[in-house]
Amino acid sequence: MAVETSQSVAPAAGGDDARGRGRGTGKKSGEAPGPLRRALATHWYAWAMVAPVVIVIGVIIGYPLVRGIWLSLTDADEANVARTIGVNEIEATYEFIGLDNYKAILTDSVFWDRLGWTVLWTVGCVSVTFLLGLVLASMLNRKLRGRALYRIAIILPWGIPAFVSVFAWQMLFNEKNGILNRILEGGGIDGVPWLGDPTWAKISVIAVNVWLGVPFMLVALLGALQAIPSELLEAAEVDGASAWQRFRNVTLPGIRSVSSTVVLLSTIWTFNMFPVIYLLTRGGPGDSTEILVTYAYRLSFLNSPRDFAASAAWGVLILLLLMLFAVFYRRSLRKQGEVW
């Protein structure tokens, strides 16, 4: 009986000790860690490598974005923001006004005029850039003598800083001493006011932006063309498909995923293409070539007094427009079976 009693007491004591340890740690014995803790324990090195990038992006992008949204809800301008004059520090006196800036912008014809030209500028640049890039990529995808040299020559504009290219084109477009008008006059044709006439100025800025954008489109589409299996094209040719039929039924579907991505990126870049417009025409003549982003810059840095709140509101509206475009574009791709 004594042996049985000692054996029965030992497990009980062990059970009480285990329950005590469970109460001390706040978790039941043998309970699996949560998914977050398990992910941190398994991929701690990856999290450690990513953390500095996340912090830097949060500081560089997150804070200015939040600050801009806040300013767009105030009446901040050059006269009421915090500033230092000599040894005197003047505190900010601007106030929260809600959505008044957005109401003023959306009820002003200036916004809709700028938006109309910005959309036309974006569609024109992206469509011409894509078509030229596709044509050149198709030509360079074939075996021809000097192909490497042609590729380097066409990609060259991509390696030149944008402001250098724009200044070079500004010299070419000079109405009196520009090379383009000299060539026209040599052929007996009157010089063209490339940057002095609203219509010609719009054509000029589109041409320069296309020249800058073709190399990117060419490289991306050339890579997509080279990824198409040659067996598919050979099989289509054996079946009697013409060159156009092979291009439409084999080549275009084969590059659809790449082309949809580069079109989206090119649209976003062109919509916000500040350097070409500002450096080439300063939004002129008058305001005929001014897009949304250059007008927002004008409000914040060129007008007097500088209207920081209205400029921030324009920036937020530009961001919302691009986000809406990206959402609808992604939905259209999903309907076509292209998911990214």
C-alpha cells in the first residue's frame, strides 16, 4: 500500500508542477507559436535586411505624403507658414479648412483644361512610343548585319540625362538659329515656330518625350520578343499563316504580359513628366502646354504669394487620378486573363 501511494503521488506532483509552469508563462504547455512569431523566427534574417529599406521609404515617401495631404486640408501659403526672418522666428498661423481647396479646384475650369491636355499628352506620347518601340524591337529581333550597333544607337537617348536632352532639343527647335528651321529654309520652306505657337509647341513636347521614351519601350519589348519560342512561329508558318497572321496571333499574345506592364509604367511616368514640359516650354506659350504637375509646381514655387495648400491639393488629386487609372487598368487585365 505504501508503494502504491508514493507512485500515485508522484505523477500528481508532476502535473501540478507542469500546470504551474503553464500559468507562469501564460501559455499552455505544447502550444504552437503564432504565425507572426513563427515567421519572424524562421525569416528573421530577411526581415532584418528589409527593415532599413522600409524605414528609409517611410521617411522619404511616407512622411512627405502625409504632410502633403495635411497641407491640402489647410489654407497654408507663403504668408502664414512658419518661417525665420533674421533672428526672428514667426510661428505658423494657417488653419484647417477641410475640403475647401478640393472644392475650389474641381469647380475651376483651369483644372479641367489642364486635365484635358494632360490626358491628350499622355495618350499621344504612350501610344506613339509603344508603336515605335514595337516596330524597332521587331526589326532588331531579326538577324541583320550591325544589329548590336543599331541597338546601342537606339538605346543611347536612355543613357543621357533628361535635362541635357531637353536643352539639346531646345536648341534644335530655336526659331531663328535652330538646325530644323535651317534645313527647312534650305529647302525653300518657311521656318516653323516650334515653341512659339501653341499647336506646334504641343507637337514639339510630344516628339521630345517620345524620343526619350522609345529606348525603354524598345528594350522591354525586345526582351519579350526574344522570349517567344521560335517553334510557335515556325509551326504557324508551316500551317500557312501569313506574316501578319503570325504577328497578330502569336507575337502579340506572347508579349502581352510585358507590354501591359510597360504601358502602365509609361503612362504614370508621362502623366508626371515634369522635366520635358518645364525645361522645354515652361508651360508656354501662355499656358498651352502646361500639365497638372507643372501647374502644381507653379502654385508652390512661382506664384506670389506661393500657395502651398492649393499645390498640395493638386498633388493629391494627381495621385488619386493615377491610382484610379491603375485600379481600372488592373481590372481590365484580369478580365483578359492577365494578372499582375
